[in-house]
Amino acid sequence: MAIQTTVGWSLITSGMVTLLLAYLPYPSVYWGIGLLILGLFIFVTRRLY
């Protein structure tokens, strides 16, 4: 059950990020790198607590 929820949230957020990157100013590479760093930060802090 947890795997299905994780896959669902992953697909929803990836779709939202794709739409977001299409409308944001500046090259999407910079936004992609920033979001990747943010995601890793959240993942690491969740694991610690």
C-alpha cells in the first residue's frame, strides 16, 4: 500500500513540476537543479528525524 501511495505522489509531483518548469522564467535547468537539491534536503532531513 505504501508503494502505491509513493508512486502516486511521485507522478503527481512530477507532473506539477513539469507544468511549473514550462511557465517559469530563466532556463529550466537552473530550476531543475534547485528543485533536485530541495528534494534531497527534504529527503535527508526526513530520514534523520
